[in-house]
Amino acid sequence: MITTARHDWTFDEVKALYELPFNDLIYQAQTVHRMHFDPNAVQISTLLSIKTGACPEDCKYCSQSGHYNTELEKEKLMAVTNVLEEAQRAKDNGASRFCMGAAWKHPSNKDFPLVLEMVRGVRALGMETCMTLGALSEEQSQDLAEAGLDYYNHNIDTSRDYYKTIISTRTFDDRLDTLDHVRDAGIKVCCGGIVGMGETVEDRIEFLKELASLPVHPESVPINNLVKIKGTPLEAVDDLDEFEFIRMIAVARLLMPASHVRLSAGREAMNEQMQALCFLAGANSIFYGEKLLTTSNPDENDDMRLFNRLGIHPEEILLEEEPMSELIAEKPSAFYDAMSH
């Protein structure tokens, strides 16, 4: 049984976990989950698109890419006051973390000060903050940390080999560079990917191995099941088998035992029984609300009904009183202690 976090997994070791009999895999994942988390608590996040469409990237799964005709209406960056109103609504509906996403290759100098205002404003509401804005420089990462950003989402998406099939406008190593900038600034990392894009089982195993090989495991690991968008190159890809998806959740839990594993995009198409198995396999975070950027998500009331039936409750959060960058600078031991728990 796995009891401590590792960063030196081999492909064959991860493959052996992935291929365990289903009952054995779920048992191991749930056992490890209980060593690190309240088994009946789920962290709730709400995701808002603060700038929609016309992204210069060519990610084949994305409705917001300017390379494909998905009939998505393009929108400019939202006003700060409107974002804060949405954050307050999310908090009132039970969300503890507010995630803001912009369809950019990287933030512009003109818009970046507004982004920092959004972080400060959401933090002032008593919520955890998360952003996904594309690639970040070292300076931008530091500015976000000083504004109080808790998490930065930047997914590696898939295995290194299959990545080249899905995206050509940014390299796999470019993504790792941004993760390094974010981590060095003291911001927690939210990093996962998407399954069901036509990749092989070997790609899925290599993707999980890559995540678990990062110097520090991502604090949040979103596992997305592809939502097929009309007009994108992946609109007709075959559906992923449900048990394959649940295996991904379970193996992610085993490889990254102290990380929150998020049941992310694609949840609207999952029945309650599949979602319950995902929670049993170690998923302990969800996006809550009617939309994930541009794709639909289960209604909040449906989620609460399911939570009540399963005896699940929202996870409580305790916000850091000072940005993580200051913890690193002034109390490095406190930072690394926090990362190990």
C-alpha cells in the first residue's frame, strides 16, 4: 500500500496500478484517500470566464480557439465589478474557491493590472482565488502572488508524446516553464489534463506519471473528460469508457496522495452512480455552477441533492493570512512544511 508521496514513479509501476482489478484499485485509492483527507468532504470551486473566445492557441479540444468555427461569441475582458458580483454569488451558493479563466496565450500589459484587481477583490470576499491566463513570466507570477493569488491553473493536458497531436502553438516544455514560474513565486499549482481525446492507454499512464514526477505535486489535479465541441477537430472522437475515467481518478489519487483530485469537465454527462464511484476513487473537488468557461455543468441544486444522498459536505477552507511568496521569503520552513501536508 502506498503511504507517502513519491516523485520517481516508473512507467511500469504506474501501468501496474492502472491495470489492477477494479475493486482492488478502488480499495487502495480509498484507503490512501482516508489517510490524507476527510473522506466525506469535497472542495467546491466555481469557474468564471472573464475573457471569452478569440484565443490564438490551436488546442484541438477548445471552443475558444480562434482557429475553429465553434460559433462562440467573442467577449472582451469583464469589468472588475462584474467579476466580483459573480464571485459573491458563487460564495453565497457554497463555493469556497473562485476560479477565473481568460482565453489568452498570455496576459497583456494593458489587462494585467485589472486581473490583479480581481484577485485582490475576490480574496477580500474571503474566498480562495485561482486563475488561468495562459503562459506567465516570472514577473507576472510574482505580481499575482503579491496580489494574493492562491492557485494558478495551467494544465499539461496529456502525455508529452500525444501533446504534439493536440497543440502546436505552445510546446509541452513551455507549459512546464510556466509551472516553474508559478511555483517559484509561491503560488499553489493546479495542473491536470483531459482524457478521451483519442489518446492511448499508454498516453494516459504517461500523463499521470508526468504529473507525479513534478518536483512538488500539484495541490490541485483536475481530471477532465473531453466535452466534444462542434467545430473543433475532436468533435467526433470516440467516447472514453466510464471505467477508464474512474481508473484515472483512482491512479491520480494513489500517485499524488495529498493533492486534491478534481472531478472536472465532462461531469454533466456522468450519471450519479459514476460520480459516486469517482468520489470513492479519491476525487474530492468539483466545479460547481452551470458553466465551466463555455461548456455546461450540472446545476448547483443537482449537486447538493447528490451530496445529501451520499452524506458529502463542502470542505471548509482556511485562507493564508499572507501571500505564499512572503512565506517563502520570510519563513521558508513553514512553506515547505505546508507543501508536505
